[in-house]
Amino acid sequence: MDHSGLIPTLFSAQRALLGMLHVGPLPGGPLHRPTDDLLDEQIDRAVKEAEIYCAAGFHGIVLENMFDRPYLKGRVGPETVAAMAVIGREVRRAVPVPLGIQVLAAANEEAIAVALACGASFVRVEGFVFAHVADEGLVEADAGPLLRYRTAIGAGQIRVFADIKKKHSSHAVTADVDIAETARAAEFALADGVIVTGTATGRPADPAEVEAVAAAVGIPVLVGSGVTADNVARFTAADAVIVGSAVKARGDWRQPVDPPAVRRLADAFAAARP
């Protein structure tokens, strides 16, 4: 569990509820449609959805380039970094809660650069320790270079939450290393927190794995997929949960945030007690 006290310090809550902002197709992405006002549209939607989360009592927000599929591996172009920074900055202006950044896929240095530029408080990263085979191919550990990059650009205040045994990936190469040991390795490599997921977007994590990880480390443990109003009470061992699909219209991550679903999730989270 969070013996560091980071979650209360960062989110002003003993346990935190974080909402996803899935940014639409950005310049350079295969699904991008170039129009003069597209970035303004992206900003307007992100700000509106961020305000919905805040009104429901969410403690933080995560901005992600989910629509830029298929993803590049471990890098993105400057056009993506620039667009994410601009959108992130406007979200920061609009709402008071901490903002996090994830840049797919495993573009972890770019995520820190975006976070520094827009004033975000944390990043969600992939491939921090060990290695796995993702949709994009082999993703190898980057904790050493990433944290040195964070120091080099003066971004030491930006927290790093690392996915372990992450979704959309094969972990056969590390089958002899269980998820609790992976979490310990991430803690040893100076991750600020670890994220446990299910097998894919919208699929729940295993509550027993969340409990095992929480017992194994002294840094925050977050659940990063498949949390719903119906199952959030099963994840009280986690210090924070990140929700996306469950608060979208029809439970589809591609749809806009649905205010009634956001409120239901917030109420269920508040009612759940460790």
C-alpha cells in the first residue's frame, strides 16, 4: 500500500478516482482528418469531459492519445507531442485537479515532455521494468533512461506510475516472474506507483492480484482497466483506480463521457470502503 503518502499529497484524498480523457485522432495519426478547427474541437471536448469528471468529484484526470491507433512503439512524432501539450494545457486551465499524461505506445519520454510543457503532475508509462510483447512488438525496460531523462529536463516533480504485466500484451517472456515480484522490481527502479490491469481495455484486473501487489510494495497501487460501478468495491486494496470505458456512452471507450455513468461510478467509489 501507499506508505509514501503520495496519493493523499497528490490528489487530496486517501484513495483517488481518476477519469480518462481519450483524445481524438491527432495530426500524423492514420485516423486524423485535417481541418482548420480540429485542434479546437479536440480541446473543447477534452475540457468539457474534464469538467464533467470534476463536477462528479473525481480526484484526477489522465489524458491519452487513444485514437492514434495503430500505435508506434516507444516513440511518437513532434506533432503528437505538440498537440498533446496544447490540449493538456487547456485542460489544466479549466479544472483544478491533477492531470496525468500517457502517450501510446510506450512513448514514455514524450509523455514526460508533454507533462512538463502543460503542467501535468504525473505520467502513466509502459515497459518500465522487464519486457513484454505488445501489439506493437517487443517492448523493453526503460526505467534507467527514462528517469535520467526526467532529471535532465528538470521534470523531477512529475510522478511516474508504471504499468506492470500490462494489458494488450503477452508476458510469456517473464512467465517465471509473478506480478508481485514485477511490482517490487518497479519499486526498486524508483517508480512512484504501479498499475495493475486486466488483459485488455475495459476488462477488469484480478482483485487477488491487486491485493498481492498492494501487500508487496510500499508505493501506490492503481487499477488501470475494467473498473465499473458494479465491481469497484472489489478493488479497495488499490490506492487509486483509473476509469474510462465504464463512464463512456454505452460502455464504449470511443464514445463521449456520459455524465450519469460518471456520477454512478463516483457514488460507487465513495461507498466502497477498504
